[in-house]
Amino acid sequence: MNTTSDIVAAGSPVALRGWSRLLRGDHAPVRLHWALASLLSLVAGALLALGFQPFGLWPTTVVGIALLSWLSDQARARRVAWCGLLAGLALYSMTVSFQAVVAWWLPVLMVPVLACWVLLTALGQHYVQFLRAWPLWSASIWTLVEALSARFPFGGFAWERLAFTLPDQPLGGYLWLVGAAGAGWLLALSGCLVVVVVRAVVARGGRWLPRMAAGIAAMGLLAAVGAVLSAVPATTGAGRGVTVGVVQGNVDGSAGPHTMGYARSVTDNHLSETIMAMARARTGLDAMPDFLAWPENSTDMDPNQDEETHQLIADAQAIAARPILVGAVTLGPGDDGRQTAGLWWDASGETARYAKRNAVPFGEFTPLKDLVFAIAPMAREVGRQTIPGTAPGVITGTLPDGSSVRVGDIICYELAFDSTVYDTVRHGAEVVVVQSNNATYAGTMQPRQQFAITRVRAMEMRREVVVSTTSSLSGLIDARGRVVEHSQEDTAWARTFTVPTRQGVSAGVSTGPAFEAIACAVAAVAVVAGLVAPRRARRGGSLH
């Protein structure tokens, strides 16, 4: 039984030295039979995966981080690498298996490659856990590896970042303050603190209760501050309201590479649903929109080169008497190029455009084409190669009353990339719209994963986000990441939403990139320090 003297003793110099040893990593390395270590590694990866949608069991993320961190403290680096690889295989098998609807070989190729990032995370933690204040360096390693995975190879794949589990977590409140990179770092730190608490319980015997209480209190304070921050009103100034009509026309095909149906059918569907949207507005069921938002790939033919598609859009615009933000596939540049673009279309045709900057590897373009085509001839179905745009995603359009609005346009896969998202508000976007085509992945976990990422971005930017998709989860997310309304999958749907125009950027948009850079530098220095430390400092050479 712990007494008052025990609790006082927890703050004594002896106890503080004990905490110092734990934070310095002055403890015996983990020793497990390889079979048990392998099993626990798979469990760690599964726990990490369960934090993402459609599972959404966010407490498991913290436990998964803690378990992988603990497994990273085994004596031999090669054992740690093996455990990291197994954890990565479990994580990505559970979260990106939806790629199989495009081609069976995609997850077979992607999962082992992506798992190597978790391997690197485990190895990095392995080399810093004997350093003083190791949880800080370990959390920074998570940030470093996520930063690398968002850039390499082939432009990166950033779909499973820790921050994307945050929309319903208390730590989500930090998003607008320190960005996705900073909030993800805090989540990683929380998992590492769990390890510190457990080690205190195991190592310090009779006075475990006050020490455990202190550790839990620290994590509770972190969560409580996050909850308070989440309730802070939007920091970007609100101006006049703009009413956006969201049109989800649905598709005629089934999930997979041929989901869009026959040529121009998707544009036919969006014309039909535009008629329904305007009928709702003109009969008073919905507010009259200032402009309409069609989703990514709402045209599968270039409307500036295909006369029939051009006429379909012109008819929709004439019926609505409103400009339309059209999601189009355009031809060029070059004979084999194409671009996915948002086109501002009014009575005179296209007046402004934004070209998608982040293309999906193996989906919109094929890296190492000659090699990939030789190994997997099905990859040729990608067809023309997407040429990324270079300009920020901001379109200036004229509204029916003659005023102008600057629309921040984020197209589907781009949601995962900080710089692309941040550029919309850094370059003056007043309203943020996400155009997406999730029809290929209908019935899989991908649409819900993407919607969760969109919620994170709304929380981070402190902006309302209007979402328009071809066939699933269109709707409105408010500036605190709460879902106001969304459509169902595989349906035609239309609604109008009035959102305030906003100016300026949140603290998270300003500080997030700097936080990421600092954390990456800290992680690199810590790993180097761990590698060059004298053998005796590594607990008797246990790291080798």
C-alpha cells in the first residue's frame, strides 16, 4: 500500500535519479524469443492500422507506437529490423489493400516497399533509446521517416501518417497550432511515454504507484490541452458567405479500373444531377448557389478538344446560370501527356484552371515504365501519363453578382501532402474545395480514409472544406473538423452549403513545415549520436 510518504518520496532526489535513468534509457534491453518478438511485431502493426479509418479505434495507435518502441529496444539491430518490417507488413496490409481493386499486383508491390519505412522507424528508435530524454528523439524519428516517405520514392506515398488518425482524438486539437507534423510528433511522444511509465512500474518496485500516476498525469495533461485547443474558434478571419452547390453525379461502372463506365457517361450524370440541384434551389429546398462544384474526373474527355463534352458542360452551366468548377482530364502537354485539372467554367467557357500537382504512382503515372511494363503488362492500362502541375491550387472566379472569389482547389490524392494543401491558403484562397474521384475504390476503406484526412486538413487550416466526389462522401466539414453533412456511397446527390470566406493562415500552416524540419534535424543528430557513442555507453554493446 502506498502512503503519503511514498508519494512525497516520488519527488525525492533518489526517485528523480530513478526517473532520470529511465529517461536516459539506463535499463536492460528487451530479450524475447524471436517467435514471440515476431508475433508482437505483427500485433504492433495491426494496432497502428486500427487507428486509421474505417476502423477508427484511435487509442490503439498509442498502444501500437508504444509496443513498436519497446520492441525496438531489443539487443540486436537485425532483430529490430525484422520486427519493424513485420510491423510494417501488418500495418500496410490492413490499410492499403484497397489498391487490389485496381490491379492485384499493386498491394503485392506496395506493401513490402512501404513496410521498409516502419523498419527504418524501428531501427532509428533502436539507436536512441539509451540517450537521455530518449522519448523526444524517438518521436522525432517518426517525424523524420514520415517526411521521407512523403517524398520518396516517386514523389512519396503519405497516406498513413500518424496525424491522419487524429480527427477524433484529443491530440487533434494541436493540429491548428503545430500542423500535421507537430501533432503527429506529439502522438508519437505519447506512445513513447507509455513505455517510460511501464518501465517505471516494472523497474521501481515498491514506489510504482506515484510514478505511474505522474506519467499518466503528464499524458492526461497533454490530452486535456489538446481538447481545450480543439474548442478554440477559427483563427482565420471570416468574411462574407459564399454558397457552393455540391454535385455528386455517380458513375455507371463498378469498382475497379473501368468504374467510369462508357465515354462521357460520367458527364451526363453530372449534368442530370446539376438539373436536380438547381430544381432544389429554385423551389427553396436549398439555398441558391453562387457556383457549383463538380468532382475530379466529372469529365473523362477533354472538354476543350471533345465537342460533345464541351456542349454537355455548356448546357449544365446555362441551366444553372452559375459558374461550375469542373473536374476534367485534359490532354497534353506532349503527345503522351494528360493533366487532371479543376476548370472554372462560365458562360464564356473555361476562364481559369488548376492542374493537379501530386499524381498517384502507378495510378496516374508509371515510374520506371519500361521495367514495370515488362514485369506487369497490365500497368499499361494507365494510358497517357499524368504531367503534374506547378502552380498553387488557387483559382480566381467571377460570381453571378460580379464579385470575385479565390477558391482553393485540392484534388483527391493531394490531401496527403502538406505543401500542396498549405499553398492554397498561403496564396490567398478564401474558400477551400476538395474535388475527388473515389469511384475506383467504391466499397473499400479508401473513401473513408480520405474523408478522415480531409477532416484533419480542415482542423489544421481552420477552414471549412467543401467536398465534391463522383460517387461517395461528398459534403461539408466545418473549421473544427466536424462533419456537417455527407452523402452516401454509390448514389447521385446534390446539396448547397454556405461557407464564410476566410483570410490568413492558421498557426499550424505557418509552423508545421518548420516543426517538421527541426524534428528531422533532431532525429538525424540523435541517430548519429547513438551510432558513434562508445560501446560501453550502449549498455555494454547491447545494440549490436
